[in-house]
Amino acid sequence: DTEVTQTPKHLVMGMTNKKSLKCEQHMGHRAMYWYKQKAKKPPELMFVYSYEKLSINESVPSRFSPECPNSSLLNLHLHALQPEDSALYLCASRVGLLSYNEQFFGPGTRLTVL
Amino acid sequence: KQEVTQIPAALSVPEGENLVLNCSFTDSAIYNLQWFRQDPGKGLTSLLLIQSSQREQTSGRLNASLDKSSGRSTLYIAASQPGDSATYLCAVSSNQGGKLIFGQGTELSVKP
């Protein structure tokens, strides 16, 4: 099973809402990633988790709060977002942080902030 | 700072044609290079991974080559089909926790 799943597929939220994105993989991977992708642009790294600990935060605003409750699950909590945060949010995983391994991506969550 | 460039930005070809997509990177100290396919509004599908010690990888009609010293990679697609229409992204892996640095992508359209 080489699948990364993400829920929901689509999300519409107001600027005062609190919502969460969920990512799951059952490949035994210990590195998990959040990326943000705007239309016609490549993905941009947001966060990296290794063994459930935050390893990299690419200076992401605090209105995005990641969480890795176990080795299979990665969440992204959203609060007080801005319309410019509307984007495709992609989750990815890899065997480990060592950069020799293939990175697998999920289908993404399309987020619209009104 | 590593920069990745893909040329061309868009490409339209008739069905059956063989084609080459190009990717270049500025810092040759990479661990590997990965080619992805992305359909509109969808996630990324990994096509091929080339380790820095390898010269090429093949999967079906796809062949990717890597020349690390010159900072170049190519993705060759043989006998293109309309189903190959998508955006193709190359990404190099840095030494920072497996961070991928992406090119801007090549949008491919294969006409029947």
C-alpha cells in the first residue's frame, strides 16, 4: 500500500472558523510533510515531522498549527485564516528524513477561505 | 541556494510523438531527483526517482536521465498519448530533512 489519504477533499471556511485537515498513511513512514500549492505554482513546504516531532517549520504563520498525534496521522489545524490562504494543501510522507527515499503525496485538500 | 528550472513551461504535441522535458538545477550537491505528474486540482503522482549516483531510470514509456555534474535532468516520454496530458514537475532533494525543491513545471498537452 503506497497511499497517502487526505480528508476532506474540499473545505470552505470563513475567516473566523476553526477547521482541521487530516492526513493518514499506513506505509510505516516516519517523516511526514505539509505543502501549500497555489494555482499554477509548485508546492511550497510548510512543515516537516520526523518521528512525530516537528523538524522543520518554514516560517509559517501561527494561524496554521500542525500536529502529529501518532506515526500514521498528521493534522493541520486552521484558525483565523485569510482569503490568500486559499490553496491546495498537500500532505506527503517518506520512509525517513534521509533524502534517499521517494516522497509520496496525497490527493490534497482544496481550501477556500471566504 | 538551490534553484530548479523547467523548460519549456508549456508544450503541445500531437499524439504519438516522442518528447523531452528538461529540468536544471544550480547546486549539484543533491541526494536525488524526483519527477512527478500532476493532473489539474489533484495531488502529485511520483513517476521516477533517480539517486545522485544513478544516470537514468525507466518505467514503461518514461525514461529519466540525470547528469549531476552539469545540473541537468531530462524526462523522455515515448509515443505520447492524450492521457499523458498533465503538468510535470521535477524536484531535487536537499540535505534539509528531505525538503524537495520544485521547478515551476511543464504543462503538457497531447492532442489526439
